[in-house]
Amino acid sequence: MNTFSNAFRAEVVRMARKELKPELQGMRKAITGHRSEIAALKRKALALLNPL
């Protein structure tokens, strides 16, 4: 029975990953955009604090 439970668990994990993959890709793209925006804002804040 242990073999069956391992195979069943592996299949459930595979199916869950398959379902979540598109959703996670969208979130990763959003996170990348947010990080870029934060970096740009930090550069702008530093430029305002230290005008040359």
C-alpha cells in the first residue's frame, strides 16, 4: 500500500504544480515590475536628496 500512496501523492503534487504554474508566472512578472519600480523610486529619492 505504501507504493500506491507514494504514487498517488506524486500525481497530486504534479497536478497541483501544473494548475498553479500560469498563476505563479503572472505573479512573478508582477513582482519583477514592482522591484524595478522600487529601484527607480530609490534612485529618484537619492537624486532629490543629493542634487549635483
